[in-house]
Amino acid sequence: MAEKSLPEVPGAPAAVKGKRSIVATLFNPFGGFAIRLNNDLGAMAIFFVRAFALIFGRKQFVEIINQVYFIGARSASIVMLVGFFTGMVLGLQLYYVMNKFGAVGFLGTAVALSLIRELGPVLCAIMITARAGSAMTAEIGIQRISEQIDALTTMRIDPIGYLISPRIAAAIISFPILTALFDLVGIFGGYVSGVVLLGGDSGAYLYRMDASVDWVDVRGGFIKSIVFAILVITLCCFQGYFTHMRRDSFGAKSVSLSTTSAVVLSCVMILVSDYVVTSFLL
């Protein structure tokens, strides 16, 4: 009886080559993304350091005041509106939750700490990003594609010191103030919802809030707001300043895509940095 011949086994070099090609196909996109992310983060860090160093130059005070008005004063109304209804929703939800455990007296504590430690800095930063950050990206992007920034360089005016530095300084000033305003209006909204509309105890609301909120909580909220200010304004200005270097578009379309990228990335960075900063503060 004739013996059956064994099936031919592929050669080892070909098998290894095939495995390498599969691994390369799977992981090359991730490697490229990691390299681009590393380059962008490094470029933004250099961009911020250079802009921050030029804040203390001459003739910056007037422009900083103008940017404080644009970022801070013109954002106050929307920040107060969002803060008031955020506090009302917190008061409404927490009233019914705490009523199940007989702890309605701690409503003021829950509303105040939730706003001061987390919701106030985060939501305030997101609202400023949507209102002022997007406008900054579009404005600087238009100045870039219309060659106004190149004209500043031709006149020996540093465009980063002229355009970016006042915005970063104004954001560092405006974000903590707007965050404090958000917290105050939100606490009042929680009072209206939990005490005025639902019949909670006014004295217990105010007393528990005063007894529970410490300076450490307020300081943590201010630290977060300053970190968010640096991240948001640096990222928005960076996207607008280098909008002409986008690979996916050019001209007016690049400005619109840069604005969209700035808002989305800023919101993501706010949430990521919120976790990181909170882990250090606790």
C-alpha cells in the first residue's frame, strides 16, 4: 500500500513575512497617530511658552483689557444663564434623591460642592470655548489665510506677541471670575428649585452649605479654571494660527475645519485634564 504524501508546509521566511505585513497593517495607523499627536503637543507647548513669555512686554495692557472684555464680559450672560439652570436641575434631582434617605437638609451641601468642585469649572470652560474660543480660532485663521499675519512679520511685529499673548493673559484673568459667577448663580438656582419651588428648609440649605464648603474646595475650582484657560486658549489660537498648514483643506474651508477641531479638542481636553487635576487635588 502506497504511503500518502504529507501536505507541503509553507516556508518559514514567507510565513514570517506575512505575519509582519499583517501586524504592520494593523498598527501603522496607531503609530502614525501617536507620532502626529506627539508632534502637535510639542508644538503647542512651545507655542504657549513663547506666547506667555511675551505677555509682560510693552504696550500689552490695552489689548489685554480688550480681550478681557471679549472673553469675560461678553460671556457673562450665557455663563449666568447656564449656571442658573444647572443649579435648578441639581436642586430638583438631588431633592428627590435625598428625600428617599431623609437627608434633604444636606441639599445645600450637595449643590454647592457639586458646582464648586466639578460642574462650575467644567461647564463654564465649555461655554467659553463655544462662545469665545471658536471666534478666536476663526478670527486668527482668517488673518492667516488673508496674509495679515505675514504683513505683521514684514513690519517686524511679532504676531504671537501681538495676537496670542493678550488672549492668554485675558483668559487667565477671566476664567476664574466667570467660574465664581457660575458657582454663585448656580447655588442660587439650586435654592430657587429646592427651597422656593419644592418647599425645602431655607435655613438648613444655607447653614449646611456654609458649614461644608471649605477654602480647599474653592481653591481647587480656581486651579481647574486656570488650567482650562491655558488649555482652551492655547489650543484655539494654535488651530487658527496654523490653519494654513492643514493637510485636508485650504482657504476658507481650512478655517471652518480648524474652528470645528478647536472646539471639539478643547472640550475633550477639558474633561481629560479635569480628571488629571482632580486626582492631584484629592
